[in-house]
Amino acid sequence: MPERGSLVDRHVGFVHALREAGVPVSVAEGLDAANAMRVIELADRESLRAAYAATLVKKPAYRPGFDVLFDLWFPPSTSGLSLARPRGGIDLEKAEVKELRAHLAGLLTGSSEQEMREFARAMVERFGRQEAGPGRQNWFSYSVMRALSPETLMAGILREVLQGRERGGLAEKTVRQRVTSGLRRFEDAVATDVRRRIAEDSGIERIARSAVRPPLDQIDFLRVTKADLARLRREVHPLARRLAARLTIKHRKGRRGRLDFRRTMRASLQSGGVPLTTHFKPPRPHKPELVILCDTSDSVSSFAHFTLLLTYALREQFTKVRAFGFVDTVDEITRFFLPGSDVVEAMTRLANEADMVRFGRTNYGHSLERFAERYADAIGPKTSLLILGDARSNYQPPALDVLKSLVSRSRHAYWLNPEPKPQWDTGDSIASDYGTIVPMYECRNVAQLTAFIETLA
């Protein structure tokens, strides 16, 4: 724990690190956290963590990054830790690896957080250090894991705990879950202590910038991993529902239904038969039609994967959805996203069967021309047109007049660009040229997509 004299500096640095990691913290929330420090016992580290979390963390997705940064800025005191002091009957400094593994097996089946953290610190001190030159040292988690191989302890733990009982039943399942949870706790404790030691050697700010991945809703679409895409699937369906609702509002805005003749005549009886007040029937509920035109080239492949997930989810929200993919020519890909189809299988078929490539170099102009020739009937007065791409066309003619014609026939048109605005109009980008015809929005992550949807109100 930091000394009282440095607590303000720690607080300011911690809040700044959270903001840099993508966790939104307002000035008011920072002040709330500072006020909370006045009513808790600062020596109780977990109370401090809880106070900060209650005032600064607004979403569960922000909590993992918060905990990593909290452990860096408010590390546990290690002044009382001694490797030579016995833990569970063994000397952690001199014990053989076999003894340490047996002790770890006991911790995995049942231990307090304090016991697990202290054992992890001892193991990092013993196995995690690697000399990097005179007076220099590095710390690594993998060397601790390699020395102890905790993932190989499961079989021995099961034999000892079950002691001849039937395998495969509820008892085994319970033990496996407990050990798996313990393994995660140990790995997290080792990683936390390694980060603490690196921060002590290199500075907290340096390790903080690399220790925390952005929250899921702020991960750049152009840099997402396969694991990120799997997690993003859960975010897609709520966004699709909100997008459909917003576009429906845009359709209804300013519209009145047909004249309700019966109600109008009934009201006129109060004014001697003169219809001073007219009544209208409410407009019929209407689901908008949607046309999606999506760049599927390699330069935006991760963004294309996400937008195709969005396309798949949008089919359930609109009365009619037609999706088109292009690289240097265009093909309708609606057929790959039929209701009930598996989204992963649909994407695999799309990559193998869709006719979106002639020569393999992105060409927006040719793709727009081909779309206008082959699919002009897809866009009408009830259609919302959504274009998804980076507007980089390899210096080919942009076909601006074709795009202008398509937009003029649609009810609404929007362009989502996954590149940062400062990169628009650099190199072969013609974002501003297209932006004069279609409102173009920077859309690099889920947070920006959510903000775009909110603008449609």
C-alpha cells in the first residue's frame, strides 16, 4: 500500500491509467472515488478496491482491466514475506519441485486468496526471475508454470480425492470444477505478481500501457482476433434490435396516418357539425427494409467479419434485408444468411462460393457500377442503405454519380468507415468524396457503432 503522502499521486495516476485503458471515468466519478477514501480504512486493501470499483466501474466488461491496474497502482505489501518461512509444513525456498507441486495440489482444491497469493509470490521469486545482464533482471510467468506444470496435477488430485469411488459422476465433476477454478486463481496470482515486479523495475506507467487490453466494446474492428469475434457475437443482437428500432422511428417521424372520418365527424357534433378538430388513424407499424453493401477485402477482413455477424442478426429485425459483398465486383450474399443457418458455416460458404473478386484489388467504383446494373431494384423509397467499408479504391474511378443515384432512390443512406478519421483521404482513400454524398461515420469499435445508432433518433 502506498504511504498516505503519495495516495493523491497514486489516485491521479490510477484514474489516468483507467482512461488510457479505455475505461471511461469522468471528473465527477474521480471525485466520488476520492471522497470514498475518507470513509474507509485505507490499510484494508480489499476495501480500497471495492470503493474504487463501486465509484469507477460502470460495466462488468471493465472489471478485469480495472483489477489489473488496481494491482499495479496499489500492490499488496510484501515486506513480511519470507521464502524460508514454512508454508504448509515445507520450506518454500529449499523444497524440491515435487514437494512444491504436492503443496500446490492442496491449494488448488481448497485455499484462501491470501494463501494462494503468498504461494504465487514465493514461486515467482524462486522461478520467475531471469538474468538479463549485469544488474538487470526480467520476470516471466511462463517459467513459473514450466517449473511447476500445474496443469498436470488434475489426475493425481482426482485419484486422491475420489479414492476408488466411481469415476465420471457428480463427485468427479465437482472436483474438476474446483481444481480448474484453482488453476485460474494461481495463474492470475502469478501474472499479477510478475506485473508488480516489472512495474517496480520499469515504472508503473510503462507496464500499465501493455498490461490491459481495451474493453470489448472498444477493441478496434481492424485488429480483432478470432476469440474477440466469438465474444462480439453476444454484442451483435442487442445492437441489431436497437438499429432496427431507430430506423423505424426515422420512418415514422413526421408521418400521420389516414384521416379517421368517423372520429372526426363524431367530434364535429360538439361544434354544430363543423369539423374544427380532425382525427387521424395511427400509422401502421412498419419494419423498414434494409440493403447492406459490405467491403469484404483483406484490408478490412476483421471489420467485414463483424459486419456480416451484424447482417446475420439484422435479418430477424427487418421485414426485408438484402446483403451484398464486394471486392472489385459485387455479389448478393443474402442467400448465405437464411434464418436458422449457422453463422460460422454461412461465412465459410460465403468465402468459397460468393462471386466478389475479379482481380483481387478493391475497386469501389466498379463494384458500385455493377451493383447499379444488376441490383438496382434492391433500393426503393422504403429502403435504408448501409455501406460498410474503408473507401480505399486503389486509385480507381470512384463512380460518384452512380452512388449519388443510388442514394437518391433510398429513404436513408449511411456509410460506416472502420478507419480513424485522421487516415481518411490519405493514400488511396476517397472518404471525403463519398462523404459528400453519403453521411460517413467513423466506426472502429462497438462503442462507436452504438453511438452511431443513437444518432439516428
